[in-house]
Amino acid sequence: MKNTIKSILSTFLALALIFTVAGCGGTEEPAINDDDFFADTENVLSGSNEGNDSTGNQIQGDSQTQTGSNVQSDNSSNNQTSKPSNTGSTTGGKSWIKVLSSMPKKLRGTTIEMYNWNPPNEYGNASALMEKFTKETGIKVKWTTADFNTYQTKLASRVASDDAPDFARTNRPLAYNMMSFQPLSAAKYDFTDAAWDQTLMKDYSVNGKVYATSLNNTYISSWAMMFYNKAVIDKYDLENPYQLWKKGKWTYNKFMSMCEEFKKASGKEYAAGSIQYSGIAQIFGIGGPYSYNGKKYYSMLDDSKFLKVTQDVVDLYNTDKTLLHYAVNEFDNGEMPFWIGSSIYARRMNSYFKNLKGAGTLYCVPMPSVDGQKTYYQGVDEYEAYALIKGAKNPEAVPYFLRYFLDPENYDSSSFFVNSQAVEVHKWCAEQKNKLLVFEYWDKLNPTSFDAIRDLKGNQVKSFVDSNENVINQRVKELNDALKKLS
Amino acid sequence: MKAKSILKGFGGKLITNFIRYLFFISLGFILIYPFLYIVVNAFKSFSDTYDVTVNWVPKSIYLGNIVSAFKVFDVVNSFINTIVYEIISALMQFCSCMVAAYGLSRFKLKGKSIMMALLILNILVPTMMIITPSYVNFSRMDFFGILGLISKVVGTDIRPNLIGTPLVFHLPSLLAVGLKGGLFIYIFMQFFKGLPRELEEAAWIDGAGPWKTFLRIVIPSSGAASVTVLLFSIVWHWNDYYLAQMYMEDKTLASSLNSYSAVLAISKLGLDTTMAGVSSIQLVTAGCLIFVLPLLIFYLFMQKKFINSIATSGIVG
């Protein structure tokens, strides 16, 4: 009897031991807790410089700045809407917290390599962001900065030698630059979420396969915008462009009349600088000399609107003498009220406009709308897009990093942009539906011709364009040939 | 009449001289203008740079740009990298090309015509065209496929990855196939063909072998060509940024300069400094001056020998 009880007890104990071990073994690591991210979010990059510039002075804000407001417009063709900021999802779609919390556990402890021609400090405090991401997800991020001149060649060489990075920056959807990319489907991630920039992905799609992506409303994208020197505006008693924009009266005709007003009052020859001639052309829906319709590249040279807009823009430079090419120093020295550029120049880390940024008189507004034109075209200077590279070792981890890295919530807007108005304008531009990218400017296609175009009068533009027809056709052919290889 | 003709001759000569001097001074100015521009802007302060009244003569000599350029371009480390990767390669190239040229010019070899064709190909084909296969080659370095074969047998890839190591420069230079190697071999070949055979025959009679003849007779006689090739090799390696950017993460002086960006300046100097008044033009010109100075000093010492060698060997460009 005693022995029987002993054996039953022993069996029971042994079973208890087995079940206990079985319960402990194979336990999966808990998914990332939402609370962990919420707890740390406030500390990310905010530091002690909230609202201050690097010298500790308060960043001057335009007294009319209204953050988070909806832009009221009495001009329906302006197509202006401004979505209010929503903590956790300023990009729309799932928040980055939710996305990272659903990250597969197998990605923990892996490494991804980014290939970029910009160093991390181009993006504010990207190094801290990467560290934070690694801490929270266990994915290590290696940032390789490559020289821009040898970027494509080195990337192709690395792919050929089976040493490809996982993802790389790309700024324009040129088919022959996409030869090292692989479709995003390799990441096994759902990019249809509203957080991702669908317009950009459409530009980067070939035969239904998407090759690059970015987030909506990321701070590090580059939208065409108009800069103005508030001191000059006030000095010559011009209307405030920001107020005009808020009232829906910031139009091309208004901009031109203000330029004329400035020239008369000041006696200066020019009223606006422009980093690229196409800054004005884009508001008319015209990009560069060729375009892409999702299936093939095609020349724009036979488009009568292209010719007319190019003629008009050239006249702005040479005949009307409203625009001066480049003119960075002139604008910075207060010689003109306006400068056409992109949101890159509104960043604090950008070295342009030292004087204006130091004085706190640099402001920006979106490019004006065209009177009578139904569609508002938001010019894109260049995309901040990222592509998966052929031979990537760890493509599945890439979307999680991008979702975190590109989200504006993870940036301190006050230290990223020069002022809150720039943040507002950048956000508004990102929300516009009709975005227009210039694939290549004239100077990239034919460097000697770019100087020539700026010396022409309007009626000479057609012969200039005709003389460059072969160059454009050749480029279109090269791109379409590359498209076939991609397909 | 005589006086008139003398005067006419004198006037004609004066005009000719005047035109000649005008032409060469103008040409000299065009050639020296970029250097003058660099020197002047490297020592201009920020306020002088954007002062419309200051053109060629700054109000004061400002050394801050040089100091900033040292930081931005990390001159000390870049200089060391340039010496390690490029200059040592240049010297190796010089030696190996001389040996290769002597062999090709003096000895009857099987397949010499093929070697000559490859030599011409090396001169004609630009580096950019073969950079990707070169990169792949160096990333999995192999010798006649032997290491690859062993890798297949063993199951692990034992082919070394030379990318990022100095060997990507030193190995081709050691084998006379580095930067402009074909051209240097060709220069030496033409020179050696012009050397009298009697010199070498005299050495052979005295019992010297090919190596001793080469070291004791040929090299001392090749002064002109040696100086030319050495100078060109050093200058071209010094100026090379493309291969340095493709193969190396470390920066040489040339690749540092080439990959300058305003963001880089801000990251090295701090935003406040750049906002306060260091501009790109000042930094770049100061960097260019630092870059050019060692070559200038080197040329000053070698100038006489270089001109003599060009005159003697008839090699130009």
C-alpha cells in the first residue's frame, strides 16, 4: 500500500515537473508594448531646445501664425484643405506605434543597412532616432553615406558583388537608376496603408510593381514653396503673403503684381530669385521636358502648353526681369522680397540664408495658385523615397524602420524647421493631391543648353526646344529601354 | 632712307614683341587666374567675401578659413590616407611599370603582340567603364579561379574581400595595371628602345645577368623618363578621387574635397559657426589651396629635372 502511494505520488510529481517545464519552454518574447513607446515619445529629440534656436533664443514666429488651423479659402480652385494633427497618426493610417508593435519577433536582433548620399545629420538628429529604434525593436541600423557622384555606380557594384545594402535613398523615378531596386513586395509588408505616399509609389511603379516608397507628411520631403523676407515685405508695405494665403488670395497674378510693386518702390531690377526655372512652371502643371504616365516615359516637347509655359517662364527671367536665377545672396542680403525654392531650405540645418535665419525674417508660403485654373499642382523638388535593393539581406525589417524614421512625430519640428510657419506650410504642401515632379531639368540633360535657355527671349524658346529634341528623345528612349528591363 | 628702314625695322620688332608679350601675359593670366582666385578667397573673411568693394585684395588676411578647412576636410587623416593609398601606389606603379617596360622592350616573349594589344587597351579604356567588374573582382579576389575552386570543395568562400583595404590600390600598382599603368609602360618602353644596346651588352660580357643589367645600367640611364613617369604618377594618384570613393570608406584629400557639402561643414564646425560666417566658397577654396600646396612644393623642387626630362624624352601630356 505504502509503495503504491509512493509510486502514485512520484508519478504525480514527475508529471507536475514535466508540465512546468513545458509551460516555461518556447515562450515567445512579448510583443512591443504600446505603453513603452508612449512613455518615451515625449523625450525623443525634444531636449531643452523646444521652441528655441541653437543659441537659446526664441525662434521668432510670424505673429499671424496659426498652427493646426484649417485654411479658409473662398477660392474653390485652390483645393486647399488642412487636416488637423492627430497624435499617433499625423500621416494618416496606422500609427507608427501600432506598426512597430505588430513587427514580427524574428526581426529582433537583425541588422539593416541604409545607403544614402546624405549623412544622418542632414535629417536633424537621425543618429538618435536610429539608436532609439534599435533600443525599442532590437533591429540595428547601419547608415552608409556614399558620395553622390559615385552613388549609382557604387550601388550597382555592390549589388553585383553580392554585398548590397538593404535599402537606399532615391529622389527621382528614373528607370535606369532603378535597375538595382527590387519590388517592395519583397518586404512582405502592406504598403497600401494610408500612411504611405501613394502618389510617390505610383510614380515608382512599373507594370504594377512598386519600387520605392515614403511616408505622407514626412518632414524630410521636399515640396516647392515660396520664401519671403518679412523685413522687405514690411519695408515696402507689401501685403503679407501668409495672410493672403490664409484668405485664399495668394494667386499667381497677385504674386506678379507684388513683384511689380516692389520693383517700382525699390528701383531694383529683380523681385524674386529662383533655384530652378521650373519652380514657376510646375504651378501651371508643367514639369520637365519629359514625363511618365505609369507605363512609359514620353516627351513633352510637342505639348503646346509645355512650350507656352516655358516661353512665359523664360520671359520672367529675361524680358520682364522678375526672376533672377539662383540669387541666394541677393535674397539673403535683403535685395528682393521673394525666393522660389523648396522645403529643404526651410530647415534649420540647411546653410542657405544665414542672414535671414539669423534675423528671424525668413518665412514661407506655398506656391501661388493660378487664377482660373481648377487644379492646384504641388511642385515636388525631389522625392525622399526609399527603395529595396536587389540582394538585400533583410528586406522585411526595412518598412518598420522607415515607418518610424520618416514619421514627423519623431522629429522636433521647432529644431527641424526655422519656424512654426514653415512646419504648417510644409504640412499643407504634403497634403495636396496633385503633386508634380520634374524628372530632370534642362541642365542635367544638356549642361551647355541650360545657360542658353536663360538668355533667350520667349519667341526664341521654340527653336531652342526644337534643337534639343534629339537629346530629349534619346533620354526618353534610354528610360523606356530601362523600363523594359525592369519589367 | 637707311634711318627710315632702321626705324621701320625697330618699330616692327617693337610691335611684334608687344603682341608676343601681350599674348603670353594674357595666356598666363588665364592659366593663373583660377589659382589666384583660390588663394585670394582662401584668405578672405566672410565680410570681405560678400563685400562688393573687395575684389582681389582683401582688407585683411584671414586665416580662419584654413583652420576651418582643416577641420571640415579632416586634412591630417585625409593626408595620411592619401600617402598610404595613393602615393605608395604611385611609387609601386613607377617601379613595376619600369620592370614591365624593360621586359617588353628588350626580350622576345611569346604572346608579346597580345600583351601590346592589352597595353593599348589599358590606355584606351577609361576606368569608369570597368569599375563595376573591378569592384566585383576585388570583393571576391581570386587568382585564376584557384581560390574559387577550393571554396567549392571546402564549402566556404575563402576568396578575400579587398574592398576598403589598401590592397585595392597596392595590388594593381604592384602588377603594373594601376592608374594609367599602360601609359607609363608605354613611355618607358619607348625610352628603353632608344637606349643603346651596347651598354647592356657590355654588362652581359662582364657577366651581369638581366636583373643586374637592369638595376646597374638601365635604371641609372633612364633619368629623363623616370622623372617624367614619377611626376605624372604622383600627380595623377594625388588627384584621384574616383577610385578612392568607389573602393574606400576612408577619405583621401581629393575625395574629401570632392564630397564636400554644406551639411558636412555644419556637422564639423557646428551650426553656430556656419551661421556666423563661414561660407562654402571660403571653405572650398581653402581646401583647394591645402590640396594643391604639397604638389606645388614638390614641383618647385623637381621643376628643373622635370623640364629637362620633358625636353629629352619629348614626352608631352
